[in-house]
Amino acid sequence: MPSDELTLPDGTFVPNLFLSQGYAFATSSFRKNGAAVEQGAEDLNKLLEHFKTIVPPHSLKKVFITGASEGGLITLLLLERYPGKYDAGLALCAPVGGSPDLIKYTYDFRVVFDYFFPTVFTFPPNQPEEKPFGAVDIPENAFLFWETVYMPRIVAALMADPGETAQLFNVTKAAITDAASAITTALSLLFYSIFGTNDQIATASGIPYDNSSTTYVGSTNDAVLNAEVERIESEGRARAYARRFYQPTGTLHGPLVTLHNTLDPVVPFGHEDTYSDLVAQKHKSAFLSIRPVDSYGHCDFTAQEVFDAFTLMVQQAEAQLLN
């Protein structure tokens, strides 16, 4: 399971769900923090080959791969790119529409947030020389001030101006249900901005985000918003990297079950629709089963919901053998 989180919100340790049913379970940790789809896919292929050497010959009947969030994208890409190696997959709360879409979503949230709340992200904070910093020029040590400075500033800004907060979410379309969830959503997305941007740029060898021609709508004055929001141009090699390693094609070679909160603030549920369209274009829709969970949250599933999705994946794999 290519995920750094093996415990569900209800406290269930995920491997126990599978071990209790007689399945073997193996996992690897990411070799690096941040953007690691390319590396994670390589490591899981190696893990499978190693696992084959430590079990009795011919005892490995089927290989199922599961992952959550970024690990779910790895699950999907392995099913697409390595026919015959994996029998089926389960992708939980994953950016199945591709990381380029997710990159656009998270960076858009950051630049629109900065437009409405321009004094939150400054560096060095609370010092005479502090200056605002943008979405792609994150100071190297900014993450050190996340909990002590930036989190309190974000919460205070959102609570102090409900009108600006409403416009932020109206423009970005990030999922919320009430004032408390608005804070949760903002903290979740801005966390990635502070902790993940520099690694993402380094991994892709350039800036993968582009809003140079984006027209933002939904504020009380879209003309001013579009004139003053930070504009960023992507770099070709970074775009190519994102497409090569992070963009699904829809060419499934085995059954895939996806599980996704319909109000996911981190990976919008719309990724499921995007991927469904890609699969349909490749005439592979019979391989795809989407299971929506009608609730707010990112990877916020019960043990029963995960187990039911896993069971469906196994059933789909068995059905394929009969066809």
C-alpha cells in the first residue's frame, strides 16, 4: 500500500483489514517526502519482485495494489503501465484525474488566498524586514513557522473577514460545509503550499504551475481580482515531467475500484469524473468502479467502507478470470 498513513480516522490499522481475511500484506515507505509518484512506483515494483522471492514457489495467486491520496495515483499508474503484474487495484481519495489538475487546483487556491489576505504569508515573520512571498518563491525555512505563525494567521484572517472568506471559496470552489470546514480546507491546501512547493519544483526541474491565462470568476469584482492576482508562468520541462510521471491515460489493464469523499477539500471529487472520461475514451470502462462517499473530508473513510471497496476489487478480479 503506497501510503505513509496506514491508520483510518476511526483508528483501524489498515493491514489488519486484509490480514484478517487471509491475505498477505507488504508495503514500502516513500523514499522521499513530497512529490514521489515516480519513485514510489519504482519501489513498489521492486517490492513485489522481492516478495516473490520470499514466498513458496507458485503460492502467489493474485497481486492487488492499494494506495491512498498520492499512493492512490501510484496504484492507478501501475495498473495502466504494467499489464499482467497487478491483478487489480484500489485507489482511495486519489488524484486520478492527474497531478497536473491537482497542481492547478492547489496553486490557484494559494494565489487567490493571497489576493484576499495579502499579509498572511510574509518572511521572516514578525521582523522589521518581513516581506510577502508568493506561491512559487517559498523561503527555505518558511515551514518552521507553519504552526507558530502561519496557521494562527490563516485562522484569524478567515474569521475576521467572512465576506472575503466567502469570495475565496466561491472563486476556488474548494469544498466546505460550514465555517469550521472552511478553516480546515484552507489549512490543508496552504499546508501543501508551504511544505511541498519547493520539493515539487526541484523534482520537476522547474515550475509546473501556470495561471498566466486563467480567468478567475466568483468574486464581487472579478476585473480587479484578475488584474491583481499573482500571475505565474510554467516551464516546459516541468510540464513535461508532470505529464510523463503524473498523468493517467485511462488505459487500464485490470480492474480499478476508487473510493472518494464527494466533498474532498484536498483532492476534488471531480477527479473521478475526469478519469472516468479518460477510461471511456480508451474503451476500458468495464474495468473502472467508482464508489463515492457522501461526506466532507480527505480520505475520511470507515473501516467498513474500505473493506467493502476492497471486496469489490477482489470480486472484479475474479470476474475477469471468468471472462
